Amino acid sequence: MTNFRMKLTASLYALMAISFWGVSFVSTKAVLGKLDPYSLLVIRFGIGALFLLLLLLLNRHRLQISIKYVPHLMVLGILGVFIHQVLQATALLTINASAAGWLISFSPVFTVILSMLFLHEKLSITKAVGMVMAITGVLIISSTRSGQSFQVAINLGFLLMILSTLNWAVYSVLVKSLKIPYPPLVVTFYMCLLGLILTTPFILRNRGWEDLTLLNYSEWAHLLFLGVFVSGIAYWYWGKALEVLEASKVSMFLYLEPIATLIAAVLLLNEKVLLISAAGGIIIIIGVIIVNGQLVPMLWLLLKK
């Protein structure tokens, strides 16, 4: 396979992963009316782990890993799967899916802040302007309320969503520093399995399995999508993209995630698109692009076409 075809294939992997993650907010929101966040995650991780195990067996990958890398996998699994998904699922109890999609694009700003604090990167004027824009966009979205009586609950949901973006930034920094010498499919399986192990005690405590009988066919379809495509294929494809493309180039696909969320929220949940929320989301994305120094390259590509 030529270098161009490899990069094109990797780009398609990244695009599909982002699309699945974008729609995941909608599927999660659709099921939260019947299941509590922990019960939802147990079923999702269970389906995902089973699906990934079947793929590993079909591809004849070895499941054995060195004890040396178990702590690495545990850290990535706890941050990137367990904590990240619990924060997002809980946040979606009080905010709509489209708002969650816009807010998740704020994550690269936290990555830059962490790089400044721990990697001693300098803050340029351009980055400062981009950060101010992104923060302004977050404030615009979080101030959009449907009613005064929902103010406290919605603020809590926005706070949890912002915390999930910070958590994802920490996870992204760790992924770059922890070099685990195993195929992405193997790493994804163990991360998903760890998520299942960590959330199972909660479904036992809450007797969440009793609510499974309340789900209709549509809600089971959302659960299958979350397990197979979001917890399984999306993480796997993201890892495959990172094997070929630079992390900075793969991260550019994150700007498309809110769009996938918005389209799915309108089509599947009949959510209304508030102009001020969309404006805030666009401001966040522009600010994040400036922070990452990708505004000029993106404009050059558009002008070239």
C-alpha cells in the first residue's frame, strides 16, 4: 500500500471514530430515561468487551500481555474509559446532547494548558487569543438555559462535561508518553474490559438489571451501537489512525465531532437547535483551532481547493 493510500485509510478510520463518538451522546441520552448511568455503562462495556474479544479471536491476536504494561493499561482504562464515560453519562442527565457535543471540542485547550504546566511550553499571544475565544464559547453555551428552575441542575451538567474534557486531555497526554507495544485492538479490549470490571459493582448495588426489561427495541439498538461501535470500533479505529498519522493531524478530526452530534440530536431526539448555542460552539472550535496553530494550514487547504 502506498504512503498516500495509507494516510487516506488512516484518515477514514479517524473520521469514522469521530462520527461514532459524536453520535454516542445522542444514544446515551436516549437510554438514560430508562437506565441509570452506571447500569448503562455496564451493558455498554459488556457488549464492547465481548465484541472486541470475538475480533481478537478471529484475527488470532495473542491476549497475553507483559506484567510490565498492566499498570499502563489500568491508568488508561480508568481515565480514558471509566472516569470519562461516567462523567459524560452523568452530565447528560441534565444537559442536551448537542450542548455536550459542542463542549467536548474544548478538550484540546486543556491539553495546551497541561503542556504549559508540565512540559514548560510557552504561551504565545496567538494561543492566548484562541483560549479566550474558546472559553467565551463555553460561557455562551453554559449560559443558555431553558428555564430558571433548571439553572442549578444544568450548571452541574455543564461542569461535569467540562471535567470530562479535562480528563480526556490528561488521557491524551498519557497516551503519548506511555508507549504500549501492542496492537490497538488488544489495548482497546483491555481498556473496555477494565471499564466493565469497574462499573459492575454499581449495577449490583443499584439492581440495575431490573430496568433492562423496560427497554424497547429502539433503546436496545442504541445500547448495541454504544457497545459495538463506540466502546469497541471507535477506540480501535482511533488507535489505527494514530499508527499512521501524526497526533496533531488526527486531532483535527475532533472538530467534526460536534457536527455529528448536532445532526444526530436533531434527527433522532428532535432537539431544537438554539442559534446562540450553535454560535458558542463555533466560537469554541475556532478558538481551539487557533490554540493548536492550525488556522493558517486549514485556510491554506481551503484556498488551495
